[in-house]
Amino acid sequence: MPQLSIWYFRTAILFLIAGICLGLYMSITHKFEATGAHAHINLLGWVTMAIFGIYYALNPVQAASRIARIQYMLYTLGILVMAPSLFLMLTGNPALEPVVAISSLVTFAGVLLFAVILFSRKA
């Protein structure tokens, strides 16, 4: 399996653990204002990263490319900044909205880069 797939799977499982911990926190405290952050951590962190890992496992030539590694770093950086800043914004710190916005754009840039990789693949 390509190293990039392993990176994606390892990162994805860490996001799943974080998402479950946040869900448990909300359930135990009955404070659900961070539901949006919980959803982003699970869907963008766990699910999407696992799908990226599967794609690269099935396409090892693309996984070995420099652009694929850049895509991993860009997407991961975006989520690593967006998830906690979104949590903090939703739980009472509206000053973090610009950080959420910028990190969301970084995450989206990672998705667009993946689209470039996907559509540049020769059949």
C-alpha cells in the first residue's frame, strides 16, 4: 500500500477518535452547540480522508506524485485549523470566524487539488 494511503488512514482514524470524543462530550454535558464542528470532524476528517486513502491505495502511481503529497498536506492543514476553530467559534468565540473562513478555504483548495489529480489520471 502506498505511504500516502497509510498517512490518510492514520490521520482519518485520529479524526474519528476526536469526533467520537467530541460527541461524547456533547452528550455527557448536554451542550450541543458544537454539533457543526462534530459533523465536520467526522465527515471531512474521518470519512473524506479515508476515501482519499482508498483512492490512493487503488492508484499507487498517483499516490507517489509530489502533487498528491501537497494535496494531503493542504487538506490536512485546513481541517486541523478549521475543526478546533469552528468548535471554539460555535461555543462562544465569534472572533474566530475569520480563522474558520480561511481554514475552510484551505480545506476546499485541498479538495480542488484532489479533483485536479482525479481528472488528470489517464484511463
